[in-house]
Amino acid sequence: MRIEVNGQPRELDGPTTLGAVVDGEVADRRGVAVAVDGEVAARDRWDELTLTDGARVEIVGAVQGG
């Protein structure tokens, strides 16, 4: 199965959840927002949302500055 994460192609062995992809990309889920195919995904559904072939995932994180 192929998906795209932040514009980069990823090849997966089979169906996977959004939560598994997020955990593979970031060390900590705090301050992270995720969209799948242009729609924001509710955090409480990440671990039950199964991605489909060709899904486009965007992961963004909050940044502190000053």
C-alpha cells in the first residue's frame, strides 16, 4: 500500500491506522495536528482510522518561539 506523508511517498506492508503512521513520524503526539486527504482528523480517532491506498497525510506540529 502506498501513502504520502507530508509530500513524501511511503510504502506500507498493508492496512495501517493513522495513529501508527503518526507514531512513526513524531516522538510525541502533543502539539500535533493531522489531516488526511485535506480533512482534519480528530485526535481521538487516530488509532481507529484505517488509511487507504493513496491517502495523503499531513502532520504539523506546534512550535514555540520568542
